[in-house]
Amino acid sequence: GAVVSQHPSWVICKSGTSVKIECRSLDFQATTMFWYRQFPKQSLMLMATSNEGSKATYEQGVEKDKFLINHASLTLSTLTVTSAHPEDSSFYICSGLFLGGSSYNEQFFGPGTRLTVL
Amino acid sequence: GDSVTQMEGPVTLSEEAFLTINCTYTATGYPSLFWYVQYPGEGLQLLLKATKADDKGSNKGFEATYRKETTSFHLEKGSVQVSDSAVYFCALSDRNQGGKLIFGQGTELSVKP
């Protein structure tokens, strides 16, 4: 299957600082990437859909000014958590959408980034 | 809107027991259905998928059949192993929704030796 990487895999930062998370599709071009947030023992919550060369589409309730998404190339999307606070601590997962032709499209997931804000 | 409902966990089984994790969905279109597995501290891995009614997805001994009449996609395995301990997510994707995945709440499986 297609491979998606994330960097860093974990990060600890002080409250008030900004953190950037990278999501790369290593062996396919991902016009669309998705960003999810997962709290402990809970399901994935879609935060936003990132489209290469255009503005991200945020889900209801997600602050676009706090979670900045940039998708500057077909293989890279970044999520920046600005002015992070302890409540932003979470597991952030990205995925790249692989276009499978007429039958279906499939998302391939990165390994996730664990953010801890002190 | 579209939704996915899974049986609640945690599910605890002994090694070699039979596994069923129920999943039902509601959708206005004709979605593709997926099972993902998440091992502790990791991202999601696709376990199996089915793209149309009556398709059976299978992988690593796991199976699920896309049942349009009962809007279900139950996950089964005949004999679980300790290494199958993980969280399992059922999901659907409607092509008309731009590839978005809608996840169930996840079911934690713990297999004891």
C-alpha cells in the first residue's frame, strides 16, 4: 500500500508556543490530505480537509486560526498548532487520499504525532 | 447524515476464540466500507475493505461482508491471537463526499493467552 509519514512522532512544548507537524505522502501524490485528532480511547475526529494549492476546509467547531494547514505540494501538508495550550494535547493523525480510479478512493494514514503541551 | 455504529468494547477473548465485532451504517449513497486497526501508540492501518454490496473483504484471517440489506459490515475472525489485541474501527466513505471517512467509535479488543 501507499505510505504516509509524519514528523515529528512526538513533541512536547510549552504553553503559548507553536508547533508544526508535517505529513508526507512518500510514494504517491496526494491532492487531498486529511487531518484528524484523536483523544485517548476515542475515535478519530476529522479536523480539516487539505487540498493542494488551495485553502483547507475545516470541520464545524475547529478553529482555523488556531490550526493552520498548508498544502503547498502534492506530497506535503503541514498542520501548525498556534499558541498551544494544554487542552490541545492530543494525538494528531494525517492521511493522504489515494485516487483509485472508478471504484473507490482510499486514505492512507500516517503513524500519528503525539503532542503534549505543558 | 451518514454514520457508523460499532458494538461497544472492550471485548476480551481467550486465544483461539471466535471474534465478531458488529458494525452497522447509515448512508444515503453507495459507500465503500472499511475496517481499520490501530495498535497502541500507532496510526491506523487498513485491515480490509469492500466497495460494493455482497463484496467480502479479507486479510490476515479477518473477514467482513458488505450487506446492503442489513446495512452491516461485521468483522469476524475464526481464531484470534494475542497479537490481534488492538482497537478496531469500522468506517465508510462516500465517493460523493470527496473521500471523507466516517468512523465508528472503535472497539477495543484484548486477547488473553
